[in-house]
Amino acid sequence: MKCLILIYAVLVLLFDGYLHPLTIMVPLPLASGGALIGLVVSGESLGFYALIGIVMLMGLVTKNSILLVEHCPTAMKACAAIRNRLLR
């Protein structure tokens, strides 16, 4: 639990706010839950290779969340500029 708080604190410092780090960390339990459901459905055990895969999944989900959080404001500005041009 302390590790999650530390990661959240570092993300708060990086993004200068409390909302963006929360949107980055929310998909992590959802992804791990999906991985566990996938293991149960396929009948596989939670072995060493499955744990390595789950750790890799956490890294990919975190990276994707960070990219989306960084890209959304620039995309919104571009849409606003196009909307202003169309309304003129």
C-alpha cells in the first residue's frame, strides 16, 4: 500500500494536480482483474510466467494511460481551433 501512495505522490508532482494521477492509476486494478479472469477462463494457473505477463501488462497500461493524459489537452485545443475557424 505504501508503494501505491508513493507512486501517486510522484505522479502528483509530475502532473501538478490530483486528477490526472488518479486517471492514470484507475485502470491498473481493472487490467489485473481482467488478467486474472482470463487465467480462470482459460484454466491456467497463476505461475511465474503469468506473473511476469501481469507485470508487463501493468507497465503497458500505465504507459498508455500517461500517453492519453498527455495527448488529450492538445487534441482538445486543436478541436477548439477548428471549431472557431468553422464558426467564423
